[in-house]
Amino acid sequence: MAKYVLVAMNGPTPQGDPVELERWYREVHIPDLKSVPGIKTARRYKTVRGHFPDREPWPAIAIYEIETDDLAALSREMQTRLRPFHPSFDRTQSAHVFAVQTAGDE
């Protein structure tokens, strides 16, 4: 079975409440994602440093470890299980990447 990570980089809107956003992430968003078959772990991190040309690093990242043979189906399932984003979640400045494991612990 293929192993992936989903790395999501984001933060609050300029007028958003960062404390409420982190509470929503812990209590709502991560449990929703962990309910998707194939998502093995879900962790949230506060950014302490980083380098991105032409922008400041995102305030936070989330990393999800995934095992699936059908990433498209898993992505569709994620969309059906997720509740609406918190109003403080800045979708206009967020980014994400899916990556498949090519080396390392097997």
C-alpha cells in the first residue's frame, strides 16, 4: 500500500482569532480527518522558522500520514467528512501538498 503525507500550511485571517482557530483544529478538524479510512496520523505544529521566497512562513502546519492505494478516492472521502472551515481559517493564504513516500522506513 502506498504511503503519503499531506502537509497543510495555514493560519488565521487578519481579523481572525488564532486561539479559536487552534481549538477548532484540535477539537473538530483533526478528528474529522482522522475518521477517514487511510489517514493514520494527524498532527498540528506551530511554525518556529522557515524560508519561503516572497512571503513569510505560515503560522502553522498540519501533517497527516496516509496509507492508501486510491488517493483520489481518499481525497473525495475527506471532502464528505469535513465540516465547514472555521471563520478564522484563512483559506486565501493557505497551501497544501500531497507527497508519496519514495524512501525511508518501510
